[in-house]
Amino acid sequence: MLLKLAIAMSTLFFAPEPEQSGPKTQVMYVKESKAPCTGVAPMECLQVRTENESEWSNLYTNIQGFNYQPGYQYKLLVAVSNIKNPPADGSSLKYTLKKVMYKKKVAVSNSGSPFVSGKRWTLVEMNGSPISSGKIWLEFDPSGNRYHGNGGCNGIGGEFKQNATAGIVSFTRGMSTMMACIDENDMRNETNFQRSLEQKTYNYRVENGRLNLYGNGRRLLSFKQGAGEEKPQQQPDVWAFISSKRWNLIKLNETTINEPGIYLEFDPAKGRYHGRGGCNIVNGSFKHTASSITMGPGMSTRMACGEAIMKRETEFMKTISGKTYKFDVAEQTLNLYDKDKLVMIFGMTDKEKK
């Protein structure tokens, strides 16, 4: 009896641990372009699928030993193993290249780029929902890396960057007029569309005559070419909005302006501006485009005020006179830039009735 017990105990304590399964091999296809995705931070992900999958998906980690080149499709044999104690924000799987089964060049032609002048793209789908109004559209100007269009109610415009080889487009700083839409559905669609363009990067493809923008492996925006019966416009009429408001200075160079009384109003039809510098009435000429303003020499009356007010007025007149600035209208402010430096911020109010 004691002998049997001893044998059982030795079997319990000295039995070998079960062998852990090793890495599994699988065939993986890699697309010719990466897609914007968000892991720990915004980044670009490989687009991959297995032999049993028809849709591409994001790979949020690297394939060790694999030297990816955009513009090529790959068929790989990879080893897939589990990572013991993976980080909370990292992958639980490790991918290691075993063999490149084939590498095929995919032709990329810039002549087929959707981001060329003369093409209007009308939104037909947003975040999986159809858009049938035909009111939301974009046109692109590659010479200035700018876009303009309509959000359904307001004119919109901004800047974009395109990487044709990788099939990526990024939308940067934007602007819009700020009219209220009569139709609540139009207003909601416009708000969502503007948000989808603000500082966003997409993977793009032209498929069956549609311009499709993808993020995190999902089609988020889809456009068709053409804009119904609406006549093309060269630029959003942002100046109609600017001219309808009084613009009160709230920041000058690096200084926040707390004292009231510094403002400008613009008349694009006459090419003139007028306002106050804090003490004196000021006015002058200006020229404008959809994205820039050139101020002529400023003039003012000659009243004397307190020293601090006069010092601020002198700085203001020096800053606006004879200068050219880029501008945008965002969150109800008019912002003027010297290259990429923000020089002045104006807050809007309705013009006072005379």
C-alpha cells in the first residue's frame, strides 16, 4: 500500500508539463497601400487578409522580417504566435515572416486622381447612411492644395494633402460661412460632414465611378461625380458672411485684448474696411481672395486718448496696414495668419443698425 502511494506521489510531482503549442503558420495577403488607423496614436496600418477572407482589415502591429514597399501586393507565409503578458495597448499576437510567396507591382496612375480641377464630387453616403439631397459637394484645386464646396447650407473650403502612391488624402484647416439651415436634417448632415473633414486623414479609392474614403477599414464617405443641376462655383462665398458682421479684436500678436472698442467691418464690393482702433476711427482699402486678404495703408482720425489705448492703437494700425494675411473663419472667429503664425483673432457680432 505504501509502495503504491509513493509511486502515485512521484507521478504527481515529477510528471512533465504538457508541451505548449508552437507558432502556427498561415498565408497572409498584403495590400499595395496602407490605411489611416488609430492604435495608441493615429498611424498607418498594413491592409491584410487571409485566404478565407474577401475584405481587407487593419493590422495594428508589424510583421517581423517583412520589408513592405507601397505599390506592391504580397502573398506571405507568416508564423503567428501568442505573446505572453502583452501590453494593455498592444497586440496579443506576434507575426514573423517565413517566406514571401509572391510580390506583384500594382500600377498607380496620377492621371486618374480624383483630386484634380474641374471635377465635382457630390456626397452620396456618410458613415454608412445614404445622403440623397445632392446638396453636399467638394471640388479640389491641386495647384494650391485647396478644396471648396458646400456643406448643404454653407459654403466651405480648406486645405488638403494627397499621397497618390499610398492612396491617402489628409484634410487640414477648414473654414465655412455660418448661415443657419432652414431644414434641420440639412443642418445635422452639414455639421457631421464638416467634422469628418476637420484634421482627418483617409485612405481613398475610386471604385465604380465613386470616390470612397476609408478609415480604420470602414468606408466612411462616398462621393459620385457630378452635382445635379447646380451650377459650379469657384469659391465659397465666405466674404458675404464676413461682410455681414462686425469683427472685434480679441488677440493681437501674443497679447489678449481686454479693452473694448477695436473692431473692423469689411465691404468687399467697394474693397474698403472701416472701424475703430480703440480711440480713433480707422479705414482703408483691401483686396481679397477666398483664403487671403491684403490690407492697404490705413488712415485714422487724430484724437488723443490715454497712453495705453494709444499704444495699442498704434500697434494695431501697424499690424493691419500694407500687410497680406491668410485667413479662415472657424468657431465664429476670423483668424489672420502670417504664413503659419496666428497674428490676429477677431470675434464676431452683428453689425449695429444705423
